Amino acid sequence: MSAIIGKGERTALKILEELYGSDVEYKTQVRFKDLISYEFYEEGLSERQKKETVDIVIYNGFNPVCIRVQGGDHTGILKSERDTVQKKMLEWSNCIVVDIWFHDCPVLFKEKLNDESRKEVKEALKFFNL
């Protein structure tokens, strides 16, 4: 497993492991280019895209589930636009994308593992059958 980089990621991973157990595989800081369809390589990725990573990826035997733990730095115009492009490319590559936002999960972003942070993550995942 790779390093955890951003705020909230370590606790989010622990909660995901509690929820889904050892029946799935977890990887952190997975290279974006390793998740997308080959057809995108033909069009060419930007240098930035070649360096991008997805915070947590759950492999459950079906489509990879890409968990993006989105802190306050993801609200600016440029970064949010990049995030939108990344999300669309992942979805077009048959990945499921789940964003866990700082404004929806304030306890998680304090790296607190408790009932409240578990509730926040479950709420972010509620529309996805993983």
C-alpha cells in the first residue's frame, strides 16, 4: 500500500476497512493513468495527469471504486475543473467515483475515528452499492 497524503485519508481508509472488511482490496495513492482506459493514452495525457493519483481505490472484483478525499483546496476554480475532468475520465473508464468532501465530513477531516466520522463516510457512500 502506498503512502497516505491528504487530510482525512487515513481515517477514511480505516472506516472503509471496517465497512467492507478483507473481502476487497484497498490501495492508496493509485496513479490516475493506471485507472483509465487505453483510449485516453492515444489522445495523450497532460504531464499533470500523468502525475495525478486517486486517494483510495477499492477493488471488489467489479469496477474499481475510486474514493477521492476532497479537502478545502479542491474548491478553487482551477483545481475543481481538473477534478471534474478526472472524474469524467474515470467514469468513462468504468470506475465508480465517490467524493468525500471536507464540508460534509468535518469530523473525518479532523482525523477522528468515531461514530460521527463513520456516519459521515457512510453518508458519502449511501448511493453506491460496494
